[in-house]
Amino acid sequence: MNGGFKRGNVGSYQKTSIQTASKEELILMLYNGAIKYTHNSIEFLDQKNFPDASKSICRAQAIIVELLNSLNFEVGGEIAKNLEYLYSVMVDNLTVSNFEHTVEPLKLNIQILDKLKTAWEGVLQQIKDGQVSQSS
């Protein structure tokens, strides 16, 4: 016995987590995924493993594009516009990093993502405490 989850069990757990998560929790999951793949990209670039770096960069980029596509400008107003700008900057940073094999744009993305994630965790806590209502 290996004492851990089999790969299929982990995939099933993740799928169930995604299917049962609220919209707000899904956004947090997207932030976590973007951070994870961006960190992986830095590690791969440091190792000069450009094929895997490119795969991780593309995964991070797909997640950020999903965040960009999820913006609701009618409800979000100025905040949505600011997020659109930040997400666009991050997509550009990922593109630059992928072509130039540089980690600096990725490090900037991690700083942005960490701040957004922290802010979003605050929103989730306010929802949990009943201070803010969930989106419909």
C-alpha cells in the first residue's frame, strides 16, 4: 500500500470539488491554479526545460484568459475594468516569458496573483460571515 491517493482518485476529487464549488470558490481555484503553473514555469525555465516551461505557461495563460472571460462588467463596473487590465498585462507577461524564456515577467505575475488571491479570500470570508451576498 502506498499510503496516498491514486492518480484517478485525485482527479475524481478535483472534479467533484470543481462541480460543487460556488462561483466565488471557483475563482479562488483559478487563482491557485494560475499561481501553481506560473511557479512551475519559473522552475522549468531555471532548469532550461523549455518544452515543459511552455506547457506550464500555456496552462497559466488559459486560466487567466478564463478569469478574463468571467468578468461581468455590468455588475463589476470599475473593478471589472481594473481586473481586465491586470489580466491582460498578465497574459502579455506570459507571452513574453514564453518567447524570451525569461522569468521576470512570471515573477511579476505571481506578485499580482498573490495580491488578487488575498483580496479574493477576504471577499470569500465576508460572504461566509454574511457581510456580503453571493453573486447569482
